Amino acid sequence: MPTPKISLKNEFSKGLVRENPVLRLMLGVCPTLAVTTTAKNGIGMGLAATFVLVSSNIVISLLRPVIPEKVRIPAFITVIASFVTIVQMLMQAFLPDLNDSLGIFIPLITVNCIILARAEMFASKHSILPSIADGLGMGAGYTATLFLMGTIREVMGNGSFMDIKLPFIGTGTIEPMLIMILPPGGFFAYGMLIALSQKLAEWLEKRNPDIKGDDSCAGAINDQTACLLCGACSLHKGMDEAAAEMRDKADNQKKDGDIK
């Protein structure tokens, strides 16, 4: 059976809206809510994750023929952790203030569900060019979401943009809403963006009904029993298989005891 042709444009564009990792696939929600108190933090976190995502996709795609099936998840984490270390060292050297602001969430990119999901569901199954397009698209969608959330929360909650004070907020006429830079404001902004992305995705699907997203993700979104593609699906599968084997063994032993 011939392998279906992959459109690089489609692989890139799907991560922007239709399969946006944060707003549509609900991955990486914790760092999204935690770091988006300012637009600068959102851009910094998004670009760092995008670099790791694209770089790890390239390496995993190249090494996929030689990575053993049973240890692929530890292998993926090792590759991802290497690039996270590079990013953190560069930020400590050239962007120390941003590194301090993002804190623990830079090292935690190693186990970010978005990175692991793309490694497991895409890069380990496709060649290098589609993997690069997939990483760039998902990274761009992630960065855009963090920047938009950070902008909304910073403008409304602190009256500034990119740490620059806005003249029309905080002058007595319009006062900042402190709650927007607190956790409740983060959840509110996140919920509004999810609703907007849902409507935009539905509009795009009606406008281009022939365009289909990545079956590995789109199918999981429609399947209510699917997990969130955290990259540990193989672990759950292995545990289920081991449990089934133990049940079969116990049933066989019980039958042997009844016969005796």
C-alpha cells in the first residue's frame, strides 16, 4: 500500500489553529497558565519550547530506525533534555532576567506534553522534513497562544505591554484589574481563547472541508476515551497488557485447581 503524500504546508498550518497544542489539544496547560503574566514571558517560553521541539523532532526523526521500540520514551526524553540544557545555558548567559522570570518552567520543558507528544506521535513515524514542519507549526501555535495570553493579562492586569507602561491605563480613568495577573485571571483568559479557537477552527473546517489534520491527534480529540497524548501511551498499553497476562495466568491456575 503506497504511503500517502504529506503536505508540508498542511503539517505546519495545523498547529496554528486546527490542532493548536494548547487551545485544541489541551497540552502544556500548566506552564501556559504559570508564565503568561507578561507578554515577554510568553514569547520567551514559547521560543524556548519551539527550539527544543524542532531540534528534538529532527534528531528523533533521524534516529527512528535505530531507537529500540521498548526504550523509545526514555530515548526521546534524553534527546529532549539535551536541547533543554542548551536552551537553559544560553538563557543564563544572554537573558538572565528572563531565565529568572521563567524559573523552573525552562527545565520542565523536558517533560512538556507537547514535546513528548510530537516525538511519539509524529517525529518517530515520519521523515525529517515533515517533522521539521510539524515542530515549527506546533511551536508557532504554542508561542502565539502564550504571547496572546500574556498580552491580555499584562495589559488588563498591570496596565503595561512588554514591561512598558501604557498611558491610558492607571491614570484614574481606567484602572488595571489585578485579578488578571493572578491564577483566576489566567483561567479566564485561557477559557476565552479556547472558545475563540473553537469557533475559528469550525469556520476553517467549513471553508476548507477537504483539509484534514493529523489523524493521531484529531482522532484522539474526537475519541472521548483517548488520553491527552502526553507521550506515555505506550506505558499505559504495556501496563494493560501486563495486567491482562496476569489475569489470564490466574484464570488458568484456577482452572487447573478446579480440575484437580
